Amino acid sequence: MIDQQINLPYFDTLFTLLDNGHPEIDLAFGRHVHWGYWPNPEKALNTPEDFRKAAEQLTYEVYSAANVKDGQSVLDVGCGFGGTIASLNEQFSQMNLVGLNIDERQLIQARKKVVARDVNTLRFEQGNACALPFADESFDVVLAVECIFHFPDRRQFFEEAFRVLKPGGHLALCDFVPIDLSILFMWFNSKFNFFKSSFYGDFDMRYTTSRYRQLAAETGFAPLVERNITANTLPTYKFLWTLAQTWMSNSPAAFVQTFNTEWLSRLGLLNYMIFSYTKK
Ligand SMILES: C[S@@+](CC[C@H](N)C(=O)[O-])C[C@H]1O[C@@H](n2cnc3c(N)ncnc32)[C@H](O)[C@@H]1O
């Protein structure tokens, strides 16, 4: 095991809740640990079952932006409990699927939960998104589902994704992306943190769409999809508040950080974006 520590209090909370047996938490977050996508947000039901379906749909929206097809090699960076790999394993055939995570605890769960169908191969490896432990040109698709804000450096990740992709391969990701004006607020928010620690660990949500465009151009990627799906993700917050007693009760930081993210999103200052690119 590589010794790579990461500060992720929300995963610590999740592990405690899952160990103590909370079926609604398991249903909602036992496969995917990300926001949901509702094609019709006004029809969201605010139940764990509905949230699980919406989280599955978000995964689908991201890998569809990379045009995933049968027979491909796909790397899912920051793979959590392996939900995206599980989904690809169920939907596609003749796949070589690899999940990478810096946190070995999550990988132990992923290996238990996700078993390759006989038409596919899959494995989970520990490693850092910014120093991918894979050969050049070894994947058709690289995915990063709701995790790039944790990575130490987006540029290093883009360079690494470019290196491990085959020519013509696709990178797809989703991220919380501020509009230019809100960066100042987010900077203040991060500087004047009243809590000793951040519930969501170390993250950087100050990367705007124009910076993404510039980064893609500078690292050799051609843009493919740039999609604002904020409205489709907003029912996530109502669901998170419904479960607040279970997962936030000991963490004022969880409450304030979730509240801030919700209201920045509702006010149109923070967008939930899907981006995908082609390696030129
Ligand atoms: C919000 S979770 C998303 C998990 C998964 N992609 C999903 O959608 O269910 C963020 C993930 O990023 C992983 N992560 C954070 N920093 C990382 C890094 N530097 N390299 C690889 N994975 C990282 C975390 O361990 C966690 O699994």
C-alpha cells in the first residue's frame, strides 16, 4: 500500500454511518458519493431511492460526455466506492475498467462491491490523480466524477490524463465552477474559515469556465462538451437537509459549507458543470 494520506472528514462520517448500519445512507451513498442529476428536477421525490437513481444518472451524464463505447479501456480517477466502474461494467461489454483512488479504505469497499461481469475486466488501484501510475497512451477514456476540486493541481491532472490517453481519447469530468465575480467571495470564505477543519476536506472551487478553456488549450485537449447542469442537481440539497440529523449533527462546518454551496448555486454564482475533451 502506498502511504498517501488524505483529509476527507465527510468520508470518515460516511464510514462511521455505514459501519453503524444506516440503510438510508447506504442506499443513497453506498454506490456513488456525489450529487444527483434529475432530468425533471420538479419531479424529485426526496427519498433515498430517488436520490440513488439521480446519482446513477449523474454518472451516466458524465460518461456519456466521453462517448464511452463497448471494447474500451476506461480509467475512473477518484473512483470513490467504485460506482462509476460498476455502472460501466453493467452497461458495456469487452471493457477494461480501472478505478483509481488515493484513499485505500474506499478501494477496499470498491473491491468488495464491484465484481467484473465475465465479458469485462476490472481492477481498483491506489494512486494520486496528479501522478497516474499508468503507461502512456493506455486508455480510451479518463473520467473524474465530482473529485477534481480535491486534486492538488488541476493542470498536473490534465497533463497526466493527456499522457495516459490514446490519441483521440476522451477526458470527461464534472465540477463546481464559479462565475468570475464570485471568486472574491469564495476566496474570503476560504481565508476566514471559523471552523478548525473543513467537513469536505481540502478543496478548491475557484476554477472558472474560462480557466478550464485555457487549461484545455494549453494541455493539448480540444473541447467536446461544456454543459451547465446546475438546475438538474439542485434537488440534492433538499435531500441532504432531510438527512441532516444523521450526518451533520456533530459538524457545524458541514452545515455551513453545504448551506454556502447551495446558495451560491441557487443564486447562479456557482455552476455545476460537465466538461469533456478530446486528446488531439
Ligand atoms: C466526492 S468523492 C467522488 C467519488 C466518486 N468519483 C463518485 O462519484 O462516487 C471524491 C473522491 O476523490 C478522491 N480523491 C481525492 N483526492 C484524490 C487524489 N489526489 N487522487 C485520487 N483520488 C482522489 C476521494 O478519495 C474521493 O473518492
